[in-house]
Amino acid sequence: KERPVLNFIEQMIEQDLAEGKHDGKVLTRFPPHPNGYLHIGHAKSICLNFGLAQKYNGKCNLRFDDTNPEKEDIEYINSIKEDIKWLGFDWDNEFYASDYFDQLYEYAVQLIKAGKAYIDENSAEQISKERGTPTSPGKLSEYRDRSAEENLSLFEAMKNGEVEEGKRVLRAKIDMASPIMQMRDPVIYRVKKAVHHRTGDKWCIYPTYDFAHGQSDAFEKITHSLCTLEFASHRPLYDWFISELDLYPSKQTEFARLNLSYTVVSKRKLKELVEDGHVEGWDDPRMPTLAAIRRRGYTAASIRNFATKIGVAKRDGVSDVALLEHSVREDLNKKASRVLGVLDPIKLIITNYPEGQSEMLPAVNNPEDESAGKREIPFGRELYIERDDFMEEPPKKFFRLGPEKEVRLKYAYIVKCTGFKKNEAGAIEEVYAEYDPETKSGHDTTGKKVKGTLGWVSSEHAVEAEVRLYDRLFATENLNDIDDDFKNHLNPNSLTIKANAKVEPSVGSMKPNTQFQFERLGYFIIDKESAPDKPRINRTVSLRDNWAK
Ligand code: ATP
């Protein structure tokens, strides 16, 4: 289906610009909680916020929404910054909600003085119960009508650390009968005797998300504050604070969050996978975090293209991971050099090739990019081929090797299988073949035609590598539809390690993070923790494209 040229947010911005709103400026922000690593869902929000700023000649701030000190960590702040930069974006200002704590405190005092906030001594459970249900009004708290003076001194005591956690909160006094639950006297400050990673132990009260977010937007004069749909019900409250406190009129607009098939996009759940040891860490290449996706070999361009392709909608859905895979294939097809490698090796011995000899054969680096040039790969009497490229009793349409069958060895010669040897356990150990010297690639004078072409590496020159193949982390397509624990849906076969892969010598000298294609096997990357004596290689994606365009 063709997409309209502008998505609904762009339409809104263009209308605002045409009407001269916000002095013709566009200022967006990306506001992560620093409580985990960013995932592919955040990439959508980053591409949207930074992308709009670029498109409309505006600016985009990075603001850490750091109002929950117990769950936050400097490690997360650093990883978030690294991920945004990797995606190809840079922020105009780096701000922290905690920079505004003094100002937010003043605003709370202002509301109290105006009779629009009060200290409630009920427990969290009681407050939640008395809030009622959307169809019936809530119960007014017995503390709702305290005087401003009393509220001020109680609030100050909270601030000074004289109140235990959970004993008192500050609530905005709005409307306990509102059909919008967020408007039923929301909590705006709570006691937390936690050390904050930026403000230390200066504060023992912290503003809630609702009291910090809109005001932070307003301080920064954010014109378009974009968030995911679950915040739609918070918008009246967002507007209420801005109006009551007479602040810059930032405007909140919601869009559909990204859900991706066969994975979860929730920091809380991803953290659980890390902490329970289901994966090797936040950047385990099976995870949907940006750190993991990068380690797996996805390129920043492929993520940006994916974000463009999924577009921005007002209704939640699940995007197909096949589209993400398609995006990275599309990008790497243009960029990645082709090399030869064998994941599950067996020996192929060319019995009529002179012993002790070898030769260098030219190989094309990238058929999609002539400027990538050629390289030379060694060929000799003993080679490795892929175990499943040989069958003792091949079916008719098996165009690889079997007794008496002929194939071309890529960049080399046509060979004919003359026999094989099994070990005691009955597994094929060696395959024998004869080559035809007249069939050298590029110089073939025989006119012989064969149906199959195989990859290979010279056993004398091969480098041994550990190759990691990844399958989906979960076996269930839509993890929003399940009723039980999401961890029950983990795919037990999401990682396969090929510990004794044999790869052509050029791979041995590749630096960590180098990307390439093993012909016929997929796109790969040298892992960031690869050791020079035994490369560790991650498969980004196989070559088979399941995306129905
Ligand atoms: P999570 O549920 O994973 O913890 P979050 O919404 O708590 O995510 P934040 O750190 O608050 O994470 O997110 C920063 C920004 O990224 C917010 O504006 C949020 O709306 C957006 N965002 C988070 N998840 C997604 C998603 N799946 N799709 C699109 N945007 C997202």
C-alpha cells in the first residue's frame, strides 16, 4: 500500500508552521528514562524526533527523564548516548529532568499556595482504591481540604527528610469525578530516600513522571512533544499543569509504539532476561537492544530505513521482523565484501592435484560494487567443504556433491567426486574428487556445464573460527497476545555455535566489527570481542529473504 507523502505528525507540524505557531520553530526531544539499554522501539522514537528536527530545520534535545533514582544508573546514560550517536544523530542540548528539581519544587509550592495541591497521608493502596473506576466517581480524600499553610509546612517536612517513604504524598487537587483517571488528584511528589546519580542526597522527595515531563518540555520550549499512545490519557494532565503554572505551551502528540514479532520491546522484560541469565547480557546479539543489534551486525542505515518503512501511525500493531532483516540485507548487499567460509567442514581431497602445490585464484570482492576490486585466495589439493554439500546417496535434484557427481568450486575448477571415506562411527570423514585443469574459472575452454557451485577453503591456509548463528529469541510471533509468563516463550534453539568453522585467510586479519558475506551463508560480522588467534564471528542474517514486498 502506498503511504501518504506526509505522516500525521508531519501534517500537523506543517500546519503549525503555516499558521506561524511557536514562532515558526520546531523543537523536539528524545526523553529516555536511564533505567536500561535502548531497544529497537526507542530507535523508532529517535528516528522520529531527530528526523523531524532535521526535516524542518529545527532542533532536538536529549533529555534524561531521571526521576526514579533507584532504577537509574550512569551505565545506562552512557549507553543511551552511544546508541543515539551510532544511529547517526546528535542532540542540540543534553538535559536532565533532575536539572529542574529546584524549579519543580517551586512549582509544587505554587500549586499548594493556589489551593491546587495537598498532602495526603493515606497509603498508596488506599489512594488507588479511593480513585474508583472510570464509570463511578472516586472518593474525596479526608486530607483534601487542608489549608495551604498546613500543606506548605507538611511539604517542607517531606523535603527535609522528616517523613518516611510511603507515609505522605503531594497530590494535585483536580477532579475526583473526572472520567479520565489521571485527573483524579494525581500524586505529584513522593518521598524516596534514595541517592540520585546526579543530585546525590540533596533530595528525599522526587516528582512523578507527570509532574516532571510536561514542565521539562515547557522549560526547554519544546514545540512538539511526541510520545507513545499509552500516554494519551495523560495529555489532559500535561495540559493542566502547563495551564495552571502558565508555562510555555508545549503540545503532546501520541503515536503507535513499535512492537516487533518474535521479541519483546520493554526494558523491564529485557532486564529480566539479562538478570535471569537467559541471555549473555544486554548486548547479546539475540536481544532487540540497539547495543545487541549493532553487535549482531545490523547497520545504522538499515535501522533508519526500517523506521522509515514502518512509518508512523496512530494505531498499535506488530511489525514483522522479516522487514528489519530485509532492510539489513538490502544495505549489506551493497556494502559487504564476499568471502568463502565453511561452517561445518569435511575434507575434500583432489587426488589428481599435485601434492605440495597450491595456487592463488582471483575472486571478486563484491559483484554489486566493482570498486571493491578483487583478492586472491589460495587453492590446493586438500580443501574443506560444507558437510551438507555432500550426500552419499543424493536425491535427484541435489546439485551438490555425491558419488560421480560434478560441481564447480567457486572461483576454481570443476571437480568430479570419485569416492569418500567414513570413520568408525559411520560419519563421512573425507570426500575424494578429481579436477579438470581445463575448467579454471575465467579460462574454461571445455564448455562443460554443471548445475552446482560450492564454497570451499584450502585446508592448509584456512583459519579456524567460532561462528555464532542466531535464531529468533522467542518462538511466539506476537508476545502481546500471551497470558502466561513471556519467558515461557523463549526459543531454546536461538543460538547455535559452530566451534570449528574454517574460513579463508583474509578473514583472519579482519578487525573486530568488520562486516562481510560468507557466500551462500549470509552476512556476518567479526564480534567486538573476537581474539586474533581464533576469530569469533556473528551471523547478522542469512541470505534468504522472507519479506514479501
Ligand atoms: P520501556 O517500556 O521499554 O521501558 P519506556 O517507554 O519506559 O520503554 P523510555 O525510556 O521512557 O522507555 O522511552 C523513551 C522514549 O522512547 C519515550 O518517548 C517513549 O515513548 C519511546 N519509546 C519507548 N518504547 C517505544 C516503542 N516500543 N516504540 C516507539 N517508541 C518507544
